Amino acid sequence: MIDLPELTQAIRKAWCRETSHFPDCWTPENPAWGQCAVTAVVVQDYLCGNIVRALAILPDKRKVQHYFNRIYSEDIDLTREQLPAGTRMKVQQVEVRMRDGLLFYEDTVKRYNLLRQRVDVNLREMGF
């Protein structure tokens, strides 16, 4: 069984422009950019738990959807760093999402499959 620190390392190494929902805005300086939905599904693959959608309110007051995991009442958010400092999560609008809902869109499925493949390779290289 894989632990969160090892999985986190494998996921972070796997992020790339092609796995981002916003590839034109993705940079190596902010590799988590646009990775939240596919990352949440990959984390669920390995650690189970729930996928959660929250409304993130950016410092400029724009609202965006953000996905993370909830495992045994603990929130695991590997992509929080993509959001600017000062972003607030509107917790009263947090809701559990089904992975099928996230993997409904062909582009998301393609990005998920690529991320999952890259994570699997990274984990094998790490000895898992």
C-alpha cells in the first residue's frame, strides 16, 4: 500500500502541461495549475475516500470550482498551491462529487489517463 507522502511525490512529478485543464496558463513555476480534478481522481484511485468540490473565492472576488479529497474526515488538497494567496474556500458549498461526474468529459478522461499513467511510472521507479 502506498502512503500519502510517496503518492504526493509521484503526482507532483507527473504534472505537466498536458494534464492541466488550462494548458496555456500552466507553468513549471506553478505545476499544480489546472490539475485539481484529475489529481483528486488519482488520489481516490490509491487512497479511496471522497472527491470534494468547493467554491474557491479568489482575492479579486472571482469564483472558481476546486476539487480535493476527503479521507476519513481529513481534507487532502494536493493542488491548493495553484490558487493565489488570499483565496477562501466557501465551505458551506462543499459537496461530495462522484468520479463518474468528473470523468464525464472526454478531455478530462484524457488528462486523467495521462496523469495516472505518469504516476504509475513514477511509483514503479520509486519501488512501489
